[in-house]
Amino acid sequence: MADQQWNVFPALPQGRHADGQAVDPVEEIFPEGPPGNHPFKVLVATILSARTKDETTAASSARLFKHAPDAASLAELAEEKIAKLIYPVGFYKTKAKHLTRLPEGLKKFADKVPQTIEELISLPGVGRKTANLVVSVAYQKPAICVDTHVHRIMNIWQYVETDTPLKTEMALRETLPKKHWIGVNSILVAFGQSICRPVSPHCDICPLETVCPQKGVRPRKRPGAKMDNDSTLKFVSWNVNGIRAVEKKGFINMMPDFDADVVCLQTVQQGLLGTHVLLSRQRARLIGCQ
Ligand code: SF4
């Protein structure tokens, strides 16, 4: 999923090396022991993980840590070198800028990674989500990492009624038992990527279907369900050049999420852009353009 953050470690999926060997991201980044012993590496890897697949984060972090296992050695690296080492993580140029400034930011904490959210978010490139992950993974302190999946699903369940991830985090701090704080992110990220997807969630196979309030949800059609005469068809049409441009960013993997009845790839070179159209037998409605 495009907007995913690197999950809390136990839930990390495993990719594969070129020789077919399974990649264990924790092993890749922390060959010398558990992540709790390396707050600096946890912080840097978490910064790198935003908008990046887990396998890419693991490989980029491992490359960077060979040259910069601590703040002092990171300070020795030029921004261009850092960018080269961490490529192809998402927004690698911006992240390289942040990492260049990180050693300076850590100076006010005696070159140590701080242990509180407020101190962590004063560092370059560290938002609340990253700070919460660092506090929980590096220091094993209760912290709630609210990303888009946690925010979305908690609202679908009406466990909270909030309109921003920050408000969700604050509401969960009031209501969610502390024993679930660290684990809730990895559970709901996995759940949000597999069943309760942002587009067309798979309610028909969800174990919570009978109890979930499904607030604001438009579930996918049950596979194989028959259409009646008034059934609405979803037709997705996309400019082929657009497809080429976004293919490397995982667009093709997102196609199932569109849950379309008909998919059309246009071959028009200029002028006409792809359109999303909802069609029914009685009406056709344009719902958006891309
Ligand atoms: S029933 Fe649907 S909306 Fe509710 S949790 Fe399951 S997949 Fe999500």
C-alpha cells in the first residue's frame, strides 16, 4: 500500500534476496542484535521507512549503516552520499537532507536518541508517527503509532470519532488499554492491507462483519455475486502512459483495490486522460478524472 509506514518489527513481511533466500528486515538492519539495543538505527530506519516498502527500507538501511552506524559517522557523510546510499527509498532526497541535519539535532540530547515523543519530534524528519515507533521499538515504552490504517479502521469501528491521526492518537491514549498500545499498529496495518482495505474492503470474508458498524464503508461486491438489472458496474479506464509512469510505484499491485468490473487501458497519447466512470444499465455517471 502506497501510504504505508514500516510496521512494528514483529509484523514485518519477508521479501526475498535475488538468490531466493528470504529477507528478514530485522536481521538486515540489526545483524548485531535486537533493535532495542540500537535506538539510533531504529530512528534512522524508521525515518527511511515512510512511503517505502519494507524490503527496500531494510536494504537501504543496511547499506547506510555500513558507512554510518552512529551519529558521529553519519555526520561525516555528505548529503549526496547519503542520498546515494538510501536510494530508492521514497523521497530519498528529502530524507537525505534530514539525515544530514540529524547529528546536529542529536547534539542537544548528548548525541543520544531521546526517549520522549516531544523531544523526538524536535529532530529533523521526525513526525509523531516516527516518534511513537521509536519510543515503542527502541525503548519498549507504551506508545501508539497511528498511521492511516489505525486512524481509518478505528473510525470505521467507531472506537473513536476523529478527523485526524493526531486526534485519533490522543483519543486512543484515553480509551485503549495500555497493553495494546505497542501492538495495535502492526495488527491494524496488516489487517488494513489484507482485509479492511482503504478501497472496497473485503467485508464478505471479514471475521468482524457481524459486529462492525462499517461507518462510511463501501464494501467490495461478494466475488461471484449475480447482478440484477439495476446493478451498477464500475468501469476503470486509464491512460496507458499514466500506467507506465506509475507502474514502478506499485500501481499495478493496486489494481485489485479498484474492484472494477471492467478495466480499460487507453492508448491515446495526448489530450485524453484516463477516466473513472460508474455505469449502470439506467444511468452513466462520471465520478472522477485522473
Ligand atoms: S466488516 Fe468490513 S469495514 Fe468492518 S472491519 Fe471488516 S472489512 Fe473492515
